[in-house]
Amino acid sequence: MDTKSTNDPAMRNLERTIRFEFEKVLLIMTIVCLVLEVGIAIYYYMTDNVGQPLNTYIEFRIIVPFAINSILYVVTRFTNRSDTSTDITKNRVVSFAGLIMTGVIALAHSYFIPLWVFPVFVVVICSIFHDIFIQLIQAGLSFVFILYAGIIHIYDYPDERNFSILCIIISEVLAIGISLLSFKLESFNTKMLIIRERNFEQANNFEQGFETDSVTGVYSKRYLMAEAEKILNKTNELDPCGFAVLDIDDFRKVNDTLGNDKGDDVLRALGSILQGAIDEDTIVGRYGGDIFVVVFEGGTREDNLNTLNQIRKEFAKRKYSFTKESVTLSGGYAWFDVTMDLESAMKEAQEALASSKKSGKNKIMARGESEDISNEQ
């Protein structure tokens, strides 16, 4: 499988979670193994059953495993928190750290035959990373660990040579079976991941299609009205909002004389300006035709009007290849500090828009409280 990082945020987050869980397990296993190995050494010493020089036993079964496990934990912790390492690198470091730790456990306690296949189970767990390189190398190293553990067992128990060889063969066959199972599992998970990413992309495109207007890039009427309704329903003195309706002056003339494609160019120009002028507390969408709605969540009345006039002036300066005349817009603005319904907000803003049209166009006029406010060009 291609080892590039998945685009699915959920899968990437899952991989990250697994990496940090691996890190915790490495730390816990390092401590637990040290305690158990010291306890076992004391038991063997008290029962006079060490089977080899005590210093050799301590070095091989306690000091070396503890040193290796500690190094693995430190490397894993550092890699997981590195800003320069890619997800692929982090996955591989964590995977091989887990494999080597289980391999060291199998070698240090080779007298306990079931531990020989311990590293193979890491291969299954690490199939979640969808990296065939990890699986192939891990499977190969698992076979080596099993063989080496068997050789150590033969050395420690020469009288059980035939039994040790039989255990090696059985363990290797079991390792092959588990590895093949992990490959099949990874293949299945890969197909599921592809389906998930495809569905995620289609759902995202579907949602974006409903949220944005295809011509202007601003919000669609459907999404705009839903969000505006939410803002207006929670408007109060502490959370006021501004509501504006913008309309391109003489837009029908542009469409009739120059064509709909030129009209779309004008709409795209206004959409670009609107997107550049708003912030995270403002939503803007195309209500229909050449009518746009801007909803300011918070801010002051004066700031809202300044923003609208900035949009109006910038739009009037925009040049087009198909006409030497300026295309302008007019707007109506209303300020609310009480809960409003969408229909009433639209009505007040449209009344202000009508006033701006009657007063000469290319103006933003505000309606609110007890008076109308006209902004000079």
C-alpha cells in the first residue's frame, strides 16, 4: 500500500492516539519487566536455581533488557513530540519500538516458550498504520527473534534439544500464520479506509455544494438564511447584530446588454470583495440574483457601516474588460439589539435599500432605532 498519510482526519487522529498509547505501554512494560525480572532473580537465588553465574544472569536478564527498553521509550517519546517527524516516521518508530521490546522479553525469558511468539502480535496491532514496510520488516524480525530464542533455549537446556527444535518449528509456523492474518487484516482495513475517505470526500463536496454559491463563492441562500436565523434568534442588548442587504445597481442592464456571462463576472467580483472584507464574526451570502445579505454578529453600528461602505467603494473601483463604465451597488442596513425573526430583519433592511436606490444609488443607508442614517459616498 502507498505509505502516504491518509487524508481522513479521524484515521490520522486514531493513529496519533495509538502512538501515544504505545508510548504509555512501553513505559509501563519497562517498569513491570524490571520489577518482575528482579523478583524472579531473587526467587531463583533463594531457591539456588539460577542455572548460571549470578552476575551473568543479572546482566543478560535484567540490566540489558532494562537499558534497551528505556532507550526505546525515550526514542518513542521524543519522536511522538517531534514537530519535524512525519506521521509515517512516527508510526514506524513506535511500531519497531514495540516489536524490539517484545523481542527482548522473548529472548530474556526464552525458557518460557509461549513468549517466543510475543513479537508477532505486535505485527497484527501495527496493521492499523497501513504501512506494508512495517509489516514485512516486523514479520521478518519476529522469525529471527523466535529462532534466536529457540537457540538460547537449546543452550540453556541441552537435554531437551529435540523438544526445543520442535517448539521452534511450531512457533515459526504459528508466526507465519499470524503474519498472514495481519496482512489480510491490513488489506481489509485498507479497503475500508479507501471507502471511508471516498465517502468523506463525497460528503464534504456535497455539504460544500449546499453551503456555498457556485458563482460567487459566498454562502448559498439556504445556508445563509439558516445561520442568520440563529443569530437573530439570540440577539439582545449584550449581543446585538447588524443586518444588511446589498444590491448591484442596474444589474439587469448589464445582463441584457452584455450577456449573462459578463453578469457572472460582475457577481464574482463582488463575491471576492465580500469574502475579503468580512471576518469570523460576519456571514455573507447570495440571497438571489444580484442581492446579497451580510449579517454582522456583534461589533458596533458604526464599524458595520464602515465595512459596508468599504465594500461599496472597492466594488465601484473594480475595472472590467467588457465595459468602461463603473458598476456600483446600493445597500440597506438595520441594527438590532432585540430578538428578531428573519422576515422582519429582511423587511427593515430592504426598506433602507429602497431609500438608497431612490436617493441616487451607490449608497449605504441605515435604518434603525428612531432615524435613518445616510452615508456619504
